[in-house]
Amino acid sequence: MAPLLSGCKGHTLPALPNEASQQVKANHAAELNAQRLQIEQIPPPSKTRFMAVHNFDSWENPYLTMQDGSMQLHVTLADANTTSYGVGGMLRPVGARRQVLTIYPEKLGEAITSIPQTAWPYGRVVAVEEAHKTPASAEPGVRRTMESAVATLSDLGIVVYDLNEGNLR
């Protein structure tokens, strides 16, 4: 029987799909679907509202600052006090409701879906920007992070708005 097996030296059988890798893919797809369902609870973006904003100080929705291998997620939580008395003043500063979190690209979907619906006044749109004063050696990494973030946000059904350039990605 040895002569029959020796004729197969140069040929290898294709690798069978590993059950563990199939399980990982299935888990990822299920997680992505769950995240999409959560994001769908947020209304579609209101282009007339968000396209009128031209700086990050006035931006009310979440936004991302891209860095090499990570990003900062900026979230302004809704004001719990619904009256107009003292809005933005010393007793109710907007800055006190802002949170900044550093996250990695693989955790973006989880981070975005954990943002309360009240922090999305423009609907499902996120502004993006590259980090300021990025050294030339880090620029390719920043661009890769940006591409990864845009792909993830698009998969979730979120519009990506480049506030500095005033265009959609």
C-alpha cells in the first residue's frame, strides 16, 4: 500500500474549514446584526441640520478623532434639564456633558451602540477628523484607522460626515 501513497507527494488536500473559525465568523455576524438593530432605533440623519454645522464646538452628535491605531470618541450627552433656564451657562455648562473615550477600531461598533439615543440629535450621523499635528510617519496609520472606522460605521448604517471638508464619506 505504500507505493500508492507515495505518488501523492506534490499534491496536498485543501484545508477543510475549521469549525472554530466558522464559529468566530458566525459570532461576528450575529454581533454585527445586533448592533445594526440597536442603531436602527436612532432616526435617519437630518441632512439639513448637520450640514449646517461647520465646527466641532457646535457639533452635537458623536464624533471621532482618528489616531494611529486608535481613535477618540467624543460624546455630548443630552441635558437632563428640559427647561431653557441657564442653558450653557455657569450652572449648566455643555462641557460638563461631554465625554471623550479612547477606543480601538475593533471596539468601535460596541462603543457606538452603547451611546444613548438622546446623544444623537442629528440622527444616525457621526463626524470624523484626523488628529491634529500628526507626524508624517504616523499619517499612514491614521488613514488606515480612518478607513477601518468608515467601513465599520457604514456597515452599521451610520452616515460619516467629514466636518472639516464638509463632505460625506
